[in-house]
Amino acid sequence: MNNKELIDQLKREKDAVILAHYYVPAEVQALADYVGDSYYLGRLAADLPNKTLVFCGVSFMGESGKLLSPDKTVLMPDREADCPMAHMVTQEAVEEARKAYDDLVVVCYVNSTAQIKSWADVCVTSSNAVKIVKNLPNQHILFIPDQNLARYVAEQVPDKHIIIPDGYCPIHHHMRSEEIRKQKELHPEAEVLAHPECNSQILEMADYIGSTSGIIDYAAGSEKRAFIIATEAGVLYELQQKRPDGEFYFADTLPVCEGMKKITLEKIIQVLRTGENAVEVEENLVKPAGNTLKRMLELAAEKGQS
Ligand code: 13P
Ligand code: SF4
């Protein structure tokens, strides 16, 4: 039996489905039942009828899946697959901001631990952050933990006061604008598509800014053929599926998320076989952290300004 046949058999036995983020290795995306951005994967976790979800991504993704679907078994192929940014907030920073403004709302990027989510009022992902922040009634907003997404949202929603945090994604924040500019010089016809976690020098060069799904959908629907992609290199697999005629260029220092690349077919087989690495969220965090995600799903689904 090959890996795919074995995984299919285990999925049937355990009533399991495989969810994968666009940054995991191509062979995992090829075999997953669902591949998408953080928002799509979160919505699926809440809606899928299966007993077991195998979350191919970093730990905050599995944790969010469990918070949105506490009765399901959520398995992480690698317990060590983590997102450094998901830890970059202190409780003191949140408490200080709450003391400073009576109407403060704490908006938490989904790339955060359950504990950090439990300090917040509502979660967002890169695909719904602008819409949700725009529609909040509050004037003062602490946006944690990503400084680049916070700055991008602040630019899109200039009538609100957004407190910019210190956190950042090492891969997007340290992507070098000179390397993107070099690609632009080599391929002047190419459009620059960037994730809002990128630093502001890169976002200034972008023709389109959006989540991983947004970037892929933009390229799929564009009349152009050449694209400079300012996000993690794993999106190339889906870009090539959707635009087989496309040309995709990345920074010379290829942006690679170590955590996402820890996911392998062998580890998926192992957790499906043994039930190892089932996500558990501390009892006292389940309600407050889960509520921030549920609120996101409600607000993102609302009609209104986007
Ligand atoms: P998306 O929500 O766009 O999938 O991004 C998740 C992420 O980790 C980006 O670095
Ligand atoms: Fe976290 Fe950055 Fe990896 Fe996304 S790419 S999971 S933000 S470290």
C-alpha cells in the first residue's frame, strides 16, 4: 500500500479529514481534502461533520480548530510546528491599553496562542481584518500581535485609532524589499502580490495585498501572466494549479516557514494510526478564546462595508 492508500484507509477508519494550509509541503497539499487560508480552515473546522480533523499547519491553527469544534478530535502531525509570532504579546501590554481607553476593543490576529486570544474581544484573519475592524463600533483598537497587518489595517481604516503592537512574522517582516525590487526590474510586466504581514516597504510596491487565498485568487483571475509573490513559497503549488500558464517569481532568499515545513505524510500517518498529538486547550481558556473566534465568524459573515 502506498502512502496515499494508507492515509485513505486510515481516514475511513477514523472518520477523519485532512485540512492543510497553503504553506505546507506540496505533497501534503496534494493529498489533503481541503487546502486554504486560515479563515477558510477555521470555518471548515466549525462546519465539517467528521469526528477527526488532521490539521496540517502550525499549532495556532490546530488550536483554533479545537476551539471552534471542541467535541472533535483535532490531530497535529507535528506538535513542534509553531508560529513564532503567535507568542509575541504580553498580558501587561493588553491590560495597559485597556486602562488607557474606556472603549478599547482588543482585536487579535488568528496567528496567536489560545491564551492570547483569551485576552482579546474578537479575532481576525488577514482575509477579514479590514472588514471587521471597519465595522466595529469602537474608536480605540489594540490590534495584536502583528505590527504589519495592524499598520495595513490602520491605513485602510483611517478614522479609527489603532494601537500598533511589536509582533511580526519573521518570514514576511524580514523579506527584503531590494530583492522584490530586483525581481520587478527583471520582470517589469509582473504584478507584485503581497501578504499584509510583509513590511511596509514591500507593501508600498504591491499591486495587490491580501491573504494567501486572496493572492491565489487574484493571480487566477488576472489577465497578467507574470507575478512577483511576496509571501511564503508554499503558495507556489496552488498558484501553479490555478495558473498553469503563469510565471511566479519570489525573493532570492526564498521565504520559507520552518514550522509549516515540518508537516510530512509520514507524520500524518503516524497521528492517524495512534491518535498522538491530539490538541487540548486549557479548560479556563476554552470559553474566552473560543468566543473571540466565534465572534470573528459572525462578524465576517455579516453584510456591511468590506
Ligand atoms: P493566511 O491567513 O493568509 O492564510 O496567512 C496565515 C499565515 O500564517 C501567514 O503567514
Ligand atoms: Fe507564522 Fe510567519 Fe509561519 Fe505564517 S509564515 S505561520 S505568520 S511564522
